Amino acid sequence: MNSSELRASLSLSGIFALRMLGLFLILPIFSLHAHGLPNGENALLVGTTIGIYGMVQAFFHIPLGILSDRVGRRIVVIGGLGLFVLGAIIAASHDDLYWILIGRAIQGAGAISAAITAWVADLTREEIRTRAMALIGGSIAISFAISIVIAAPLYKSLGMPGIFWMMALLGVVAILVAWKVVPSAPLTFAPQPAGTSSNLSRFKKVLKDPELFRLNIGVLILHASQVALFLVIPSMLVSNDLASSDHWKVYLSVLIASIFVMAPMLMRAEKQNRLAFLLKVSVVFMLLAQTYFGVIIFGNYQNIWTISFGLFLFFIGFNLLESLQPSLVSRFAGDNRGAGLGVYNTTMSIGLFLGGIIGGAVYGAFGSLAIFELDSVLLLVWLIIAAKMSELPPKVKN
């Protein structure tokens, strides 16, 4: 990358990561915090409060992406970040689940993921665009990793309102970055030249592509199972005499250990052009983690060490998939990259919502074991769907 491309990719990845941090930061702690609020024992309401952020995003990704073609990326991104800040302020100002839900919904309405990925495409050359998109994908994994490590210490020192105030402050910083740091992109709305595809035909092509379908189903299941998992894990750790303020020690340890396993796997797969194979292996790691958690609960083998090993398996699969999938989407979609990423981000947001609302309902009705059974079934379905995924053609060396 040249200096302009590197500046654009890093700054936009940072803004994208902030959006995801807005969701991930409350995952390890919110189900515990909610017990002290009115209606906090209602697992469905708690799950909906977590997941509403993703559902509202799902409705706005594509419209705001199209709007950014007409009025410019910068104004849409700054406007979306403004909603993120407003929602954080509303959530910070109320100790009531319904008001927090409203604040989270407003945060989700600033759905700028498609506009950001389109902005990256505007500002990078074709030959390095996959690497830039991989930075976006990696930023999701990094934001999740950071959130689970810092969430409990922040909650102990700031409380949940303080965390939302911190989100608002970070949102203001992101607005300044989008305004002052990211280079301008040209307006892309123009009459279609003869022979080019319309937006509608591009979306139809994306929706019919079997490889992109597999990736879209995958990201939905990945994030649904992730949110459902973290409705349960904090309580499991607390029930094994680990105070919530110390959960970061478990998360950080297993995260670092997982990186030492997944990084060589990712580099080798990239070198040998076996990314589709690695995706299937990553789903197996996720499936093993969920099945393992179900076994230790059913057999009453829970302790800090057994829970930590399950999280180790989970993080290997999750971090690999978050790095692999956006890059694969950008390459499989080809010239329809914008449409492909728009659909991908939309299905990801639907998964975040479904994980919260369905996970909350299942947890409230049937308990923690049912969560792992549900996640295992979903991941098995994904593995079956992904089984026929083809490898990409080798990259052309420049």
C-alpha cells in the first residue's frame, strides 16, 4: 500500500472497529448487570436489548450504502457516527432496560459498515484491495478481543453508564477521524453507461452466487452463536467463584493462546491458497467448542480450567473466521464487491439480533445447556452448507 491507501485503510478499519466495539463491549458483562435492573430477570428482554443493535443495523446497511453513492461517503459515515453517539448518551442516562434498548436501537441506526467498505474500495487500487478488506475483517476480531479483555475492568471502575459515556466519547473521536483524516472519495452516483449492470441486477447476482450464499449464511450463524454464547459464559464463570472483575484474566489468557495457534494456520493457508479449506476447519473448531461446553455442563465438569479450554477452542475458530470471511467475500464478489459486502454486513447484523433474541428466549426457558445445543445445531448446518465451497483461483502477482 502507498501512504494514502495505508492511512485510509487503517483509519476506516478503526472506525469500523468502533462500531463493533459498541456491540461487543457489553457482551461479557450486560447479562450480569441486567440482574440489578427492573425486569432484569427477563432473559428475552436482556437478549433483545443486546441484539437490537444488530437488527436495526440490518435495515439500514444497504440504504445508507446506496445513499453514500449519491451524497458521498464522508457525510453518511459522520451522520451514522452521530447516531451512535446519541444512542450511547441515551443508554448512559437511564438505568432502565427499555431506555437502554432504545439507545441501542438508535446506535444501530447509524449503520455505516457498507459505506465504510465502499469508501475503502474507492481509495485503494484493485491489486491491494483484498488486503485492505482483510484489515476491515481483522478489525472485527480485534475489537471483540479488546472488548472481552477490558469490559470487566471498565465495568468495575466506570459502571455500565460510564461505559456508554465512553462509547459516546469514542464516537466523537471517530467523527473527527472521518472528517479530518480519511481522504475524500469521489461521488459514485452517475447515469449508468450502456452495458453496465444496475444496482438491482448486481444484488440479484450476489444473492444467486452459491459461494457468497455460503459466506452470508456463515456470518449470520457465526454472530448468532457468538451472542448466544456470551449470554451464558459470564454466569458460568461467576458460578465457579470467579468475580466478574477478574473475567478478563481468563479471556486474555485464552485469546493469546488461540492467536499462537490460529496465526500460523492463517499464514499457511494463504500461502497454499487453501482459504476455503481453512474456513471449514474454523467452523469445526467452533462446533467443537459448543459441543464441549454442552458436555461439561451435562456431566457437571465445570471449573475455570474446563471453561477456559472451551473458550480457547472458540477463539481459534472465531478469530480465523472474522479474518477470512470479508476477504473471501470481496474476492468472490469480483466487480460486485459493494453489493456483496452490503449483503454480507446485513446478514451479519441479522445474526447479531437473532443471537440475542433467540438466545435470550432459549436461555430463559430451558437454561444454559440448551444454548450450546442450539449453537451446535446451527454450526453443524453451516458446516454442511460450507462443505462444497470452492477454493479461490490463485492471486495474480504484481
